[in-house]
Amino acid sequence: MSTLRLFGGELRVRPGRPCPHNLHSSRSDWAFPVTRGQPAARLPATLASLFSLCGQAHRLCGQMALDAARGHEVAWRVPVPAALRAETMREHLRRICLDWPRQLAAGDASTLRGNALDRAFASCPLFGEGESPGLPRWLEQHLLGMPAANWLACWRLEPSRWLAAWSAQARSATATLLEAIRPAAERPIAGAAPLRVHAGDAGLRELAASLHGSAGFSRAPLWQGRCAETGPWARLAATPIVSCDTPWLRLGARLAELIALALDTPAEAAAPLMSGGLPVAPGEGLAWVEMARGLLVHAVRLDGRDAGARIEACRVLAPTEWNFHPEGAIALALASMPGQPEPVQRRCIRALMAAYDPCVPFEIEAAVDAPLEVHDA
């Protein structure tokens, strides 16, 4: 087993089994043991290093939670800074250009699409110094095959109809890939309710109490007694996508958010990614950040509020735990599938995983005599 899997954990996907036995996560709450007893001032850097893939999001969230625990004034709800917008776009691009060809394509076309998107990814200006003004043009040339502002306007008008028309007609590698996966990814699923716990301080205080009150809550969270889901289709400041009930539309929502963030003009930008925090008790604070995979929450408790305070408890609740809950939307979809899936069924599973985007590797387990299908993060 790789070091990444030992440290970050993995998901085991078991189609055909009932909930909660068809989706097993070996992820651990590393933040609690690693940060406990540390000087409070080290927390943001420690979390950014521990979760380096989304380091900007964890650094920002950790700093806001720490400030709130110290009793400092923290913005209740503000747009995220430019560095986190750029990190979010980079994550979307990694998924689209590197993961989607591997997970979604099939047969010989997989290699061609993968090579095309790999080459495009290598030339992306966003991975140079700073946010390049050439990013919209790069998207038009390599991912969209048309003006980015026009694509976004059509998506906002009729997401499902537009994604079908564009993927069928455009010649870009991304459109071809989405068209190829459409039969498997366009099957409706019983999605969980969009996560809106950060819509008010009462909900966040309740969430903080749950995080500190139960060691297992951060691994299998519930909101108001139910599973919830989070992602680009469920931003707090955005109008929810009507009938975003398929993995295919969730894939489209990720592409749409990337385009909107890249344009970043008053006329074309999406509702901004938001962040915020609040003190919940003396020496205790909570913060939240909308990041690439969805809503990230940090809950921090200090052993005092002076300069020498240390971390008494730090809990991290990541989007993966909401979206891959053992009784959530993906688990329900897996329960309705055959125990030994055929190739088409496996494509449905891969589309599900790509749409909800775990931050760890996953394996598809079928019958005892069937081989594992392994997918790295």
C-alpha cells in the first residue's frame, strides 16, 4: 500500500450491497492527534501542510477558526481571497484534464483523449506565476471549442439541454469525453439535500457542538438528522441548479464553475466562493470555506486565550465525508446496482465517483472472484 493510502486513506466501493456496507472509508481524523497540544499560532501552517492538496483552503479556514477562538472579530460571510480562487481553479483543472480521461473514457479513445488533455494541462497559464489573463482564451482553445462567456450564458439558461447540445457538437476533448460518458452518467440518482449548514450562525453552532461532542461525527456527518451533499452545484451564494439530479450534470457544474471563476468579470462571474467564521464559546471558534470539492469546516478549541494558548482540540470536516457518507447519495446508488457489475455498470460507478470527487483513491470491489478496479486520487 502506498504512503498516500496509509496516511490519507481510501474508499472501497461495493456495488450491490445494502447501505451502510457498500461504501467503506479508511480515512482518519489526522488533524486531531497531530495538532493537539501544539502552540495555537502554528495551527494554520500545520493544517496547510497536513492537507497540502488544498493547502490554501486549510490555511485560511484554520486561521479564521483560530481568530474566532481567540475572540477576535471574524467576518461572518465574505468572498474568498484571490489565492483560494486560483487554488480552486487549479483543482478543477486537475480533475478535468488528468482524472476525467482516466476515469470516464473507455477503449482506445481513452489514450487519445488523455494525451490531448495532458498536453493541454501542461500549457495552462494558471500553473505559471500568478493568475494569467490568458486563462479564458486557453479554456476556449483547449476545453470548450467556443467563447467561454457564450458557453457560460447557455449553461445558465438551460444546463441540461445545453450540456447535451454542446457535448454532441463540439470537437474539444472535454466535450467528446462528456458525450462518451453521457449514457452512463445521465441516469438520475437520489441525491442528498444540498448542504446549507453555513447559511446561519445557529446551524454552525450546532455543527461545532456535534464535532466536539462525538469523535466519529467528522467521519460520518449528518445535518438535521439527514445526509447532505456539497460541491460546485451547491454554493451558498448561487442559485441551485434546477434538477441537478445526475452525475453528468454535476460534472457540468464543475466545468461551469471553472469557466465562471476564470472570467471573473461583473457580467460573467459566478456567485463568489464564500468563507466565514464565528466564536461559539470562550476559547472556541469555527470557520468554513467553500473550496473545489465543496464545504470545508474547521472547529478549534484552545486551552486559553492568551499568547501562549495551545490547541486543545481541532476537528476538520471535509467535503468527502459529506459526499461519501455510508448512507448518502452514492451509497444509495450503489445499493441498487448488481453485485458483479458489467463494464457499462462500472462506467456508471466511475462517473459517480468523478462527479462527487473523493480526495483519496478508491477501489471497486465486486464478487469475491472478480478483480479489483483500482483508481488513484
